[in-house]
Amino acid sequence: MPVHGEWRHLRANAELGALTGVPKDHIVIAEDGVVVDLIDGKAKIVGKVQAGYVYVDGLSVGDVTETSLKDRRILGDEGIISVFIVVDSSSGKIVGGPHIQARGSGIDDNAFAGVTPKIQEALDKSAQDGVMEPHQLQQMVRRTVGKWVSDTYRRRPMILPVVVEV
């Protein structure tokens, strides 16, 4: 009874067993959830139970959400870009940064010189419009960097903007 792999692997392993001398009537191919009784030296499929995946995350079992899996796929496939900016809390003007770092995205940190003026321009416009709430500024930075990366590199990394008020 092959016990791992996709259907094609199970069949290939069953054929391998037959080639080594296991009689074909003694070979059982069972997918996840198939109930097999082993009685008097014979294996027989007798039913099926609901079976699914159980995700293990460190010490927790089964608590991994679809959202965290999606985030991990993005991080694994596209990487992450962090953007740190310090703004004046009264005027909304940039007093530090933007400082941009990329990990796992395939984009060199020096390449972000092309998006820095776009971020400054967007923040200046936000300050003129009276938008100074850090969360709104972070969303604006995320959109600006995301569009630039998509247009320039055809990538969609996770973008983590941090706006600090002083």
C-alpha cells in the first residue's frame, strides 16, 4: 500500500511493488481519508472519512490562517520592502528619510533612488491637503512604492511602510 505522494506517485509505487513480486490483488492504492481494513492478512477498502490538511506553525497545530499563508507566499515569492519616514507632526513635512530596504525582492536598495522623489512628492501633496494621520500616510506610501515597483520591476512584494511623527 503506497502511502505518500499524489495519485500518479501512488500508482507508480504500486507498479514498483508489482515489479518486485507483490501480487496485484495484494496492492491497495488509497488516497488521504480512505479507510482500509487489514483483516486476516488481506487489505480491503471499506469507506472514506473527511480528511484535510493540518498546518503546523512552530508550536501551534491547526491555527494557521489562510491570511498568514497568503502573507508567507508573498514573502517567499516576492520579498518585502520596508519604508521608514519621519514626519513633523504639525506640518506633515518629511524630517527624515525615506529610508528604504528590500529583502528577498531581487531589487537592490540603491535602485530605490527612483521612487524617493515620488514619495516626497506624494507626502508634500498630502501635507498641503491637510492629511497628517500616520495611518493614511502609510497607506499613501504603500500605494506609491507599490505602483513604482510594479511598473518598474513587474513585482508585487509586501510593502511595510512606517511613518513616525516627531
